[in-house]
Amino acid sequence: MSRPRILIITTSHSEMGNAGGKTGVWLEELTTPYYAFVDGNAEVALASIAGGPVPIDPRSTGEDSRKEDSVRRYFGDPALQAKVGNTPAFTTLDGRDYDAVFLPGGHGTMWDYPKSHELAELVTDFLEAGKPVAAVCHGPAGLTGALTEEGEPVVKGKKVAGFTNSEEAAVGLTKVVPFLLEDRLRELGGDYQKGPDFAPFAVRDGLLITGQNPASAGKVASLTLEAVRDQVPA
């Protein structure tokens, strides 16, 4: 099999709305898929919405977070840290060069993913080209603006997962985020699926792969590799 190429696109948004806190990507949701892809013999490109340093949610770098194998590995990996510190804007890359796209979450995505018409178009282009699109936790916010060639939301009629309303309430950010992801996915016609709060849960519906929360990142990565191998010729 030829070596698959996977594009990871992170948020560039660092402010937690009007709440005064900092946000960005949730580190585990970047590092777990990144290393799963690399260890799975994929080539991985890392980009962001605006380019430059990827903002990392400070809550995702504490001692509890460092219990995650991928997070510990990241803090011992200066090469990946350098990539995170200086990403290209995804619009400077040619999506045709990649076999799948992966959207990590973190609350920052709730602000800049849905506003990016270019990201919506890229999602549509990948799906129309028969290439997998994956997202985890708040990452499915990047699917909310994407339409099929017929003008329907790409999530309509599709099994999708994402951070639940009850999980958002549990972290105290229901009134801070610009919208509730579970509600938005349902409003767009998605067949919203979920498991217990903060437990791993992921679903694949054809080319669309989504996961519920940070703990789901590994499952989403595994399903992404499975989907890519279904598409990439031997």
C-alpha cells in the first residue's frame, strides 16, 4: 500500500469568548491522532486556520493531561513542538495532495472553524472526492458550514458525534461558547449519536468520522486510518 497522507488542521483562536480565559486546541486531541497516524505509517502535515503558532488550551497541559501517553510524548518531542509553534495556514496547502483531513477540537474551534468558508469548502471537496473527513470533540464545528453539491449540510442524515450539551454544562461553558455543538449538529439534520459523558465514543458513517470528547481521539484516529486504507490504492 502506498503511504497515506493526512492533513491535520487546528484552530487558531485563543480567546474564550468574553469570559476572559484562554483556549485553543485541546492538546490530547492533536497529539493522540498525530502519533497514531505517524505510528500507522502515514505522512502527516500540520496546519492551522490562520497559520503561525497553534494556541494550546492551558487546561490541556496540566499534570492530569500529562498522564496521557501522547501528551507526555509530545513534551519530549522537540520536532513536533516546533511544528506546533509554526504552522502554515491550511489555505496555503493543496488539499488534493492529501488522502484525509482531521480536525482536532478544543474550544477555540467553536469560534474560527464555523466562520472559515475555506474550511467548509475543503470539507466538501474531500467528501466529494471520496476522501475521509474526521473530527473530534469540538472539531465537528468545522463541519457545520459545509454543504454537499446539492446544497444540503454534509452532516444531514449522517451519524455524527461531538461534545455533548451535558459535557459542556459539566465544564461550565454553556453560556460562553457561541453555540452548543450538539444542538447545531441536530439542527443541521445530523443523526446525533453519543455515549456516556467523557467516555470514549466515536462513529463512522461512510467517509465521515466523528468523536465525542478528548477521550475519543484515539478511536477517531483508528477509524480514520481504517477509512484511509479503504480509499488509498495498494
